Amino acid sequence: MFAIVEISGQQFKVSKGDLIKVPSLKNSKEGDKLKVDKVILKSEGDKAEAGTPYLSGSYVEITVKGHGKFDKIRVFKKKPKKRYERTTGQRPKYTLLEVTAIK
């Protein structure tokens, strides 16, 4: 059984017991239990249900396991023949979630 859910504006394919990294959920603390009701698709065996845009009455229970930072993203800008070069970067924050149930 798996589901496709929308969390923080991004879609994730999840199954029970999966660990996923999503863009930072700032208001959540480690150990919090959350319920995601933006379920786009739910599949069990050969049977699948799709929502328009979301399934009503379906939800995914998740637990916050921690917070961290993704690997560094480097951005390099250059203008030829102008002696212009800039390197910048960032390390976006993430929240680590564990899927406990799909209902």
C-alpha cells in the first residue's frame, strides 16, 4: 500500500514505515504527530483511488523525527569578457518525517 501526498507544496510517494525529508516544517517539534489530509492518490494492491485534486476522508499519519540541513547547493554566475564571476550557495533546512499509517 502506498499513497501520494502533498507536503509543503511538494508531492511525495509514501508507504508505511518510510522516512522522508521534506522542506522545513518550522512549527513542528521532534516527536510531534501530524495528520496530512492532502492525499492525491491511494493504492492498495491492484485497486487505486485518485482525488480531484484530493481524496476526501483519506489521510496519512506522520511523526516528526528531527530537523537538519540538506547538502550545500552551489550557484556560479559568470559573464564572459566582463571579468564577472560570483559563487554563492545555501544549505536548505529539512524536517525528517516517518510515516506511521495510511488511512
